[in-house]
Amino acid sequence: MPGRGPPGKALLGAVYGPGMRDSSRLTRRAALGLTAAALPLSVAAPASAATAGARTAATVVGGERLARGGIQVRGAAGLPKKITARAWLLADCDSGEVLASYNAHRRLAPASTLKMLFADTVLKKFEPTERYRVKDSDISDVPAGSSLVGIKPGLTYTVEQLWQGVFLRSGNDAVHVLSHMNGGIARTVAEMQAKAADLQALDTHVVSPDGFDHPGQLSSAYDLTLFARHGLKDDDFRGYCATRTANFPAGGKKTFQIQNTDRLLTGAWGLDVYKGLFGVKNGYTSHAGNTFTGGATRGGRTLLVTVMHPDPGTNAVYEQTAALLDWGFEKGSSAQPVGTLVDPLSEGGASASPSPSKGNGAAGAAGTGAAGSGSSGPSPWRVAEGGAVTFGLLGVGAWALRRRRRAAGAAAGPDSGDTPAGPAGPAAG
């Protein structure tokens, strides 16, 4: 492939793993740029999620109170006491008012909830009835231990079926097929980052389109709620995330049933179906733990809740989501907003305004990207070039490879998923 030299390929492989393959033509400079776009600007000194969460706010997105650490609520009492999540947010979907939050902008690993941003970016590019014959290369770069819907090379799928695989089974194989249809993994990651910038989701850093664990892949309760709210404006998005079961091709005329892994939607694992719930997306990896953004409608009100990284427990992320939704529909009806979910820049949303620098503890920075990142220009995680950045990329790439090798040799085995393995294989990420 002309112009695609070994250094660029090596850097992409270091970030995305040995199985990384992109289907678009990349020059060495473009490969370096896209790899830089997949890493924080402070790449020369990589920060953990915890240290990233303690940075100073450069920009307030959604209101000054959301940049603070701790619980933010006004005009209402009685919040559930047994909420152990490291971050959460409750908002009115229609008005965008944030009714209560805890560490709203804290940057944490998103797991498969990042697939909401993937859908926001790619969903409208293909007609649901379009058919695609899967090649071996379309799924050869799916990370080991991923959640899978069970796509087989050589079979033909409709785009609708691929999206059912994404939303119901959180299938990383379906994400990778759609990404290659979209021009490749690198292109899709770049487009997702640009979409996040347009949505003013400045806490989000995309490394892979599927949400699987990668160093530096981060988001926040605020950003994940933005992704859900934006997606739910689309009928197809809303339809997919509300689907409980679907028949999936198994070859020939055979099919097998896939079930949605959202336990509040299906009532699985001893939980009751949550009244009024219509989705939207859950996620789990061994590194991220559980994350979930759920939406429900009652009495003419539609609320969104995002819960990230609660203490371990079989149903903890769902129970805490349900408790926050209950509060929102009841005592939260008198709550005064502590912030707002901003509108996309492309839809006339006002750009985030600079705020005085100040520490905000564990809450993380509201938009820890770059000052002035609310403009319609490049993403806060913009492409960076130069010797210092290249040196940092190599360092983080080596760290990523060491981490992958350690994980491969760990006795714990692959990441376990949100539901037991079935025809679709093990689930994770």
C-alpha cells in the first residue's frame, strides 16, 4: 500500500493491538496523526483514570456545579443512600435539565456504553435493508475476550441485523463489521472523536469503536448521557435499544435467538422489568466494571440515568439505576436543575465557556481537553505532531503492548460478560 510505512503501522498496532488492521489508505503522517488522536494530549506522561479525574477544569460543560466533586442536588431530598457508583447523573431527557449528579465529569472507562457514540456516528450511514457479505478481515481485529453476537465470515447480513447485534448482544464483531463498512477502524475512531466534539462531550477519548479496554479510553457520566439523549432522537436508535429479542442468522435458513443484555429491560437475573424503561445501553469489562445508561418514561416525563463503576455486585449497576430513576420520578419532581445537557454545536448549541482554573477533586475536569474546545474546529483530542509527542506515543504504545501481554498470560482468563455465554460466545466490553 503506497505511503503506508512501517512506523505508522507499528504505532497503530501498539495502540490497537497486534490484530489491528485498517481498511483505509493511510500515509505515515496520517497514521501518526490518527494514533495521536487516539491518545490524550498529555501523552508524554500518561495519567490513570484516577489522576485524570483530579485535573483542573479548563472548561465548564453543562454548568459550573457539574464541575464540582460530590453530590449535586438542589430543592429535593431523599436521594438513595446505597449508591456506590464512582460517578452518576440523572437528567430530564426532554428539557436536558440535570436533576442530580455525583462526579458528573469524572473520566472513567466506559466499556460498551461507548457503543452509543458509535451508533450516533455511524447509524445513519447505511440503510437498514442494505445487505453485506462478511469477510474474514472484517472480524480479524476483534479483541480476544470480546462480547460477540456470533457473526460468521461468508454469511450475508442486513444492516438491521448488524445493529441488533450491537445493541442487543453488545457484539464487538458487529461493531467491527460496521466499522469496516464505514472505511476502517481508524477512520471510524476519528469520526467518533469528531462526533464527541460536536456533541460537546469533552471528557471522552475514543481509542476503539467497541468500548473494549484500551489505555486512555475514557468518558464520563455526563458524556454518556449526552450520547444517549442524542441517539434517542433517532427512531432507529430508539427501536434497537428497546428490542428485547431478535432472530439472528446462523447460516442457510437457520437462525438463533439473541436477547438484550439490559436486565432492567428483560427482567433477567432475578430483576423485575423496570416500568417504562426503553433502553438504552449497558457495558462491562474486567477493567471498567459495570456501566449503564438507562432511560424510562412515566407520567409524561422521560428521565435518563447513567451509573458508572459501582461496587461489585451481580445486579448493582441496575439496582442503583432503578433507585435513581425512582427518586427522579417521585421526590426528584421538585428538584431544581444543577446543570444542563448541552445541545450539539451543529444544532445551534452554545459552545462551552471558559471558567477560572480551580481544583475540583475526584469529580474530574469538565472538559479536560483544551481551552477553547467548544468551537466548531478540531476535537479537543486534536492531532498532535512533533518529536515530543512521537516519543510519548511510543511510550504509551509500549505500555499498551506490555499490558496486553500481561493480560494474555493472566490466569483469570478473558473478561466475563454481562450475561452467560450462549450461541454468541463469551461477552465482554
